[in-house]
Amino acid sequence: MENPVIDNKSALQAKHDAQKIAFAPIMFQAAKALRDLGILDFLLKNRRKACDIETIAKDLKLTNYGVKVLLEAGLSLEMVSETEGNYSLTKTGYFILSDELTRVNMDFTHDVNYLGMYALQDAIKNGKPEGLKVFGNWDTIYEALSELPPKAKESWFKFDHYYSDYAFPEVMPHLFDTPIKKILDVGGNTGKFSTYCAKHNPNVHMCILDLPGQIQVANKNIATEGLEDRISTIALNLLDNSIPFPKGYQAIWMSQFLDCFSQEEISGLLNRSHEALDNNGALYILETYWDKQEFPASTYSLHATSLYFTAMANGNSQMYHSDDMVKLLEKAGFYIDKTYENIGVSHTLYKCKKKTG
């Protein structure tokens, strides 16, 4: 039978890659077990010694059988290598063990997504985050954040903060390139960005808009930092387009926020931003667009994260292509005044102004 698919991959390699996909959930758990049970760490610490199965099992108080099946899976995962019965850590194994980005992504996948992803097809059909039911009955994960199981909550916030926190120092020169005294932080979550801004610039006042659960946590964090006089909060349903955004702010900030919504919902948020800003104000949008990534691993991660939004978060959002955002901004009456690339972990910052005339 003639192959109807045209690409440069050999049939043998294509079939090999297909098997990787077929067994991916099983092998993911093997990789995590190699990490969490201490096997990878043992190989790293004893890299100049003989590391046979019996030695590893005895030191870690595991059975020979358990260590054996995991290490053999590790060979196919290319996380370990084997010579004459002794095992060594590979570069891939080292990154699984020691790379912060990889750890954050793996824990997010395991603790937040793994069980719920079984319902991905139902989520695609129904347009709802059907996988979220593994944690409880909520319409979106954002309503559930304060009530998620401790490990899931911890991994969710580490994932969210890892990608945003690295960007904060880099956006400050762009945000404050002109004097700004009042910033509206839409979707400000637990207040990390507003707190960073307030500490960075003693003359700015921040106001956070978010859901009541997030605002409750933000208020505690703000009080802990002693910034109650510099950061205010407003709890509201961000998707209720009948509630206007407060006016009087020179800038509206949205960081890793719009990817949490459908294109229709983004339009509502942008329209309310347009109404809230005067003609001299600016809307700042910080996002990771999958088409703007320098490395294939980043694009791969963003495509996978889109499926988290589908099955677990809200059923209708994703990590967007930059063209999608540009069209939505233009429709809402904005134009992109400045673009800053390679912010933080592969982010793009748009400074948007209102169209006039």
C-alpha cells in the first residue's frame, strides 16, 4: 500500500516514534519514579562508582526487581545508559532530575493533569473542562484553586509562577519607561506582580482585579508585605461584561492571563479595557505565543499546555498563535505600539494603544 503521508522520516523511525506515543503515559510514570524514588540522584552522586542493580536497591531500600524494571525503562527513555551491568546517568536523566523547568512541568503534568486527561475527548466534544471533575464540581479550575488538594495546588502555582516570575525584572524598564502612577493588574491572581511593581517603584499604586478566591489570598500576601496602602484589590467575575473595569489608571496589565480564555471572552476583556483607558493610556499584554518560540521544546510544551486548558482549566482556551491575539486587539480598537520579544521564559510583551480618529 502506498504511503499517503509525505515527510522526511523513515517508516522505521516513524513506527518507533508511534510506539513512544502509544506507551507515553506508562513511561512518564517510570521517569517520575526514577526521579522520586532516588534512583537518578543515586546515579548522579555515585557517577564514579559501579552502580549495579543490587547496590542501588540496597542503598535505597528497594527491591532488585523494582530497580531493574525502572532502569530498563530508563534505557528506552534514554535517561540512563548501561555497561556490563552498571548504570550511568545520561544528560536527559540529569535534566529530569535537576532542571527546574523540567521538574515544574512534570509535577504540573502529574499532580494537576494526569488523571483528568482521561476525559480529554469528552472535553473536546462538550467544550467543558471535563477532566476537572477528578477534583470536584467547578465550572473552571480558577474557581477551584483555593480548594484543590494540597499537592495539586502547590504544583499549579509553581507552574504558573515559574513562567511569570522570571519575566518580572525584564518588563520593568518597558512598563516604567514613562512615569506611571496607577496600574490596573487584571487577573492579578495572588498579587505577585503587583507586589513586585510596588517594591520596584515606590511611586506607583496597583489595583488587582480577580475572582474572590484569588483576591482573598492576594489580600493576605499584601498584608504580609505591608503594602496595603500601595496595593488595592477588587473582587469580581472577570467574565461578566456588564461590570466595567474601573477608570483612572494609566496602564492596564495582563500577564499570562488572556490565554486562560476563549477568543470570545478575550474580546469582552479587551473591550472593557478599551473603555477603561483614556486615549493616552496603554494596555500591556505578556503572553507566550507558540509561533514565536525559538526552540522546538518550547513549542511542544505550549501545545501540551493548550490541552490542559481544554481538559482541566475551562474547556475553551489555549496558548495562542500571535496572529490570533493581533486580530482580537485590532477588533477591540487597539494597535500594537511596541513589541518586546524574548522576555522571561519565551514571552512576548505587547504595549497596546487605542486607535484614534
